[in-house]
Amino acid sequence: MARKTRLTRVAMKIGTAMGRADRGVQKVARAGSLAKKELDDISKQVDALKRQLQKTAKRLKRALS
């Protein structure tokens, strides 16, 4: 009987370690997806600023000619 309880304790330790690892992986994945969304938003803003700069440069050239 002692072996069964020892096996049970070891199995429980393994299960908790796996659970902790899964939680850690989920946190990293969540942070990664959030970073990806933020990066997409930033790239959209940069594209909008590029277009605005092109328009402004075009107007300035026209005004100086």
C-alpha cells in the first residue's frame, strides 16, 4: 500500500508541474498575441503617417513652384 500512495504523490507532483507549465505557456502566448496586435496597430499608424507626409510634401512642392 505504501507504494500506491507514493505513486499517487509523485503523480500529483507531476500533474501540478504540468499545470504550472501550461499556465506559463498560456501567459506567454497571450502576451505574444497582444504584442502582435499592438505591432499591427503601430504599423497601420506608420502607414497613415507616411501617406500624410507624402501629401504634405506634394502640397509643399506645388506651393514652392
